[in-house]
Amino acid sequence: MTIRRPSAARTARLLAATAVLGGLLVGTAAPALAAAPERTAPRVAARAEAPATVTVTGHGRAAAAPDLAILSVGVEATRKTAKEAMAAQKTAAESLLAVLHKQGIAERDIRTDSLSLSPVYTQNAEGESKVTGYQAGQAFSVKVREIDRAGQVIGAVNDATGDSGRINGVVFDVADPSALRVKAREAAYRDAYDKAAQHARLSGHQLGRLVSLGEGESVRPGPGAAPGVAADEASVPLAPGEIEEQVTVSAVFELV
């Protein structure tokens, strides 16, 4: 068998073609490498500065004439035995309720607040305490919606119950405090806003948006009360005065 070897000229032509092809491949890859973007570190956004704020407390008050009187009345009876004391208390309480109904007080406006029965002690010459009787009592809360008649109702209770009757006090109020509370709340917010606006002006800022607003418990201070009244008074003069509602709010405003 005869093996033919390529001539020297053919070998030279093959090497030259390979070199040209390699150059073309290198030239084609170079632009692609040049066009590749450089990788850069991610940028961190600057943190926004928190706006300045001012926190204020506003106080508001509103007053109105009362339209409701709440009487605290009752009866007490002391007897030798508990049974006798309860029976006497029952009779006196029935007389009290009857006169209240006669005065036009509705059932819904009469409420029993307490009922009690307790022994009565007496100390002898030797210093020993001994039960000598029992005291029974019952107390009622009575709403008088015609406030001008409150003194008349007290006098009628005294007449009907005699020595067994007890007038523990009277307070004045408004039947619906919601309207009074609305006025006090408006006054409280205006007070808070005015304070915040002043702080903004003093610090060289302008008052911005309201950030938060909170309200505390409303307060109705100092209800008037009349203490015990003598039983022979036919009608008791009363001075209702005014009912005041107080509201407190806490507000936060931005300063711009």
C-alpha cells in the first residue's frame, strides 16, 4: 500500500488559512467585550429627614343651666326588734313613694339605692355594749325633671314621712350632656390649635398638618348638693347654678 504525504506548498496554504480565520474570530469578540457594561456598586438612597413636630394639650369648657334635679331621699325607723323596725320602715317608704307619685314623679325616675337593717348598741355603766334595738332604712334616688319643682317635692317628702324621713342631698345636672360636651370639645381643639400656631411662630416655622389627636375623659366638676333639711319646711329654696363640662385633647402638629 502506498501513503501519499501532502506537499510542502499545500501545508503552507492550510496554515495561512487557519491564521486568517483565528484573526477574524478575535476581531469579532473584541467589540462584544468592549460593549459589556461595567458593574457598579448599588447606590443607597439618602434617608429623608423627619419633620419637626410640636405636641400641645388643649382645654375646653362649656356651661349651661341645669334642667334636672336628682334628690337623695329616704326613711329610717328604729324599733326594739328587727321585725318591728322593718315594718316601720316599710310603712314610711310606702308613704314616701305615694307622695312622689302624687307629685308627678314617674316610676322610671325613682330608684332604690340602698336597703339596710342593723342593730343598735347601747353601752352600760360597766362599759359593755348591748343590743337594745334595730334600725332599718331605705334610700331612694329621685329625678325631678321640672327643676323648678324640686324644692316643692322635698317639702312634700318631709310632710309625708315626718321624723322617719331623710333628705340626704340634691345634685343638679343636664338630662342630655352630649350638646354641652360637643361645645367643650370644640373649645379644647381651638385651644390646642392656637397653642401649636404660637409655638410655630415663635420657632420660625409654619404650622403643618395634624399628625395625631387624642381626647381624655370629660369632667363635670363640683355638682351642687343641699344637705339635710328640717322636716317642717313646706318648700325648700334651691340655687341650681350652672353645670360645666370640661374636655381635654392632646394634638401633634408638623412644623414646616
